[in-house]
Amino acid sequence: MNFDEVIYEKKDRIATVTLNRPEKMNAWTPKMGAEMKTAMLDADRDPAIGAIIVTGAGRAYCAGADMTGLSNIASGRAGARGETAASGDDGLAGARADYRTVYSWPLALNKPVIGAINGACVGLGFTTCLYHDIRIASENARMGFIFVQRGLAIEHGSSWMLPRIIGIARAVELAVTGRLVDAEEAYRIGLVHRVVRATELMDTARTTASQIAEKCSPLGVAQAKKMLYQHLFTDLATGIREDDESMEMMTKSEDFKEGVKAFIEKRAPRFTGR
């Protein structure tokens, strides 16, 4: 696959997608978004891949939407910013509609998505990062919306995702002030899972991805992710019933048999995802 605005690599059971407009601090464009989705869907379909890392080239993760597009909207030369629907032919047709919009679709992937946030993660960049499963930040990371400082408000489901990650009180404060948080504050409020030195960011992300890819059942990982996100919309009784149905299904899988056998034989499991 050849891309212009992302770099896509596969190595050691890990797929890495790098936003690649470093001269523009990886400002988001529709083309970048389309290329990112194409690459990540390819990784999700590849049985040799166990986890996906997303990061940015240069000194930023993503500094938000490209200002050319915003200027065109402000001057009336373009329509509204947000698309709201995703196509039905992308392999995610079985996922609930909530997780098939233009930006929420990573939650519907079977593979876990790890955001390696290497610098500025602002505006639309911040929005997209909320749809990653695990977020690891470098000490240089700065994160936030800033929309209210540009005459805008909040976008693409951030008003739903952010309170579920950091709580409603903190989410409101970030949304109405537009201020950025540094890496340490992001960790303190639960926005990111870890903070590491800039020189250690990608190694840390790869170690996390490798632990998932090498030690965990692909079927189990996909099913766990599905249950967790699906049950954001259900009551406890439904969650209990569906968890138990999922567990019953998993006990019939080859991965379950291999997991038990590997434990008894005191060796690393050789999961197949079946």
C-alpha cells in the first residue's frame, strides 16, 4: 500500500500507523483520515497482526484540523466540518452504528489500538485520540480541545467519550476553557495510561503491543473489547448475561484449549484466534 499522508508499517506482529505531515505538525486532512482508516482496517484483517500503534511524525501527534479547511468554512467557501456516517463496505458492518461513524470506528476494530502521543494532540487530533483503546504519552505531550477559543464547541462524540474517560466534571472544565493539559496532568486525571520519556515512547508502545500480540488470545482480546464497548449502552443484567454467553462461547474455542494446555505445560501459548 502506498500512502501520501501516513506511514504504514508491519513488523513483529505489530502494525504502526504514523501521521506524516510533520511540517504541518500532522494537521488533519480528509485524505489523512482516509489513509489512516485504510491502513488500520488492513491491520485489523491481518491474522499476523496482534495490535495497532498510532503516532505522529516529528514533534507533534496531531495539531488539529488543517487550518486551510477551517478558513474555507469560516469564509463560507465550504460546508460544515463533520461527516457523521461511515460506509457499509468497510468490514465493520456487524458493529453497532455508534462505532461506525467517521471517527468512532477504531472502537469497532478487533485489534487493540494504542495511541503513542508524542507531542501536541489538539482539537481534532485530541478527538481522534479519545477513540484509541490505550493512550501512552511522552513527557512532551500537550492535549486538549481549544475549540471554544476558535468560536466552536465540541465535536464528533467527544462530549460522550471524554466524560467516560475522565469524568463529567473534568470534561466540562476542559471543554469550556479550551486549555491544554500537559502529560503529567493527563496521567493524573486518567486521560492517558502512562507517561514516559520522549526517547522511550515508541519502545514502550511496542512493548505494550507486543505483550498483547504475543501473550493474549486474539479471539479473547477481540471479544473483551467488544463486550466492554457494547456494554456502555446496557444495564448490568444485560452485561452479566452477555458476558456469560461470551464466556461460554470462548470455552469452546481452540484458543481456550491452547491457553489451558500452555499453562499446564508451563510454556508460552500459541494462539490462532480460533
